[in-house]
Amino acid sequence: MNLPNKLTILRVIMIPFFLFFLLSETIAAGKWIAVALFVLASLTDMLDGKIARKYNLITNFGKFMDPLADKLLVCSAIVALISLERIPCWVVIVIIAREFIISGFRLVASDNGVVIAAGWWGKIKTVVQMIMTIVLICDFGAEFSSEAIPIIENILIYAALALTVISLIDYLYKNKDVLKEQK
């Protein structure tokens, strides 16, 4: 197993630890440890892709597992943020619905012997979702009294939501032939 794939697996392994610290009410610095773990996991996403492309270590496992690891990381974080009342439930439902649609689409493609790598809109969406998640976990509004903080948080939430929908449409459009019946 190559280094990029190991980094992807490491990202998945970090998720339960991240969630433990995020949701722990007994650990004083829990949210900051959670932020550090989330940032570290997010950086492995960027790093594994750069290494894979630079050293031609792109594998079908990586094409499949890297986007799945991103989905697991972001979706577990935003679901946890619902319970912390940091993000509206309906936004999370839209984001997760997109991920189910894309995963189903990839499954159909896989059955047809096609591996579909993540597109640029999806990558941008993931970065914005990760930034949004970091800001929401930090909960600067609880730390500082500023009218700008909720505005910034809402901009990030709705930017992530818009990119979620745009990347879904782009993905389906570019790969529409996958759904055509095979002869």
C-alpha cells in the first residue's frame, strides 16, 4: 500500500477520535483538540492527493477511498454539529443527500467498470465544507462578542451548501453516460 493510500486510511481512523473530543463535555480543551484533529485530517486529504499526482501513485483504491474518507470526515463532523446547534439540520440533510447520490452514482459506474475521480467543483466544495466545519467547531461567537461572527458563519454555511448543489449538478452532467443502459 502506497503512502497516499495510508494517509487516506489514517484520515478515516482519526474520525472517531475527532468526534470523541468534539462531543466530550468533560474535557475542557475538547473542542480545540477536535479542531486540531479535524485540521490534521483535512491536511492529509490535500497531502495524499499531491503525493499521488507528483509520484504517479494514483490507484483505483485511492480514487474510490479518498472521496469516501472526505465524506466520512465532513459528514460525521456536520452531523455532530447539529447536536451542538451550530448548523441547521436541513443543510446537513442536503449535504449528506448529495453524498449518497454521488456514492450511488459511483457504484453504478463501478459496476460498468468505470472509476470516476473527484472533479474540481467537488474538491472546492470539500475545502469550503472543511473551512466551514473548522469555523463552526471553533464557535468564536461563544468566545468573542461580535456581530460579524454569525454573518461569517452563515456565509460559510450557505457557500458550502451552494457548492454542494453546484458540484452535484456538475458531476451528474459530466458523467450522465454512466446511467445509460449498457448493451
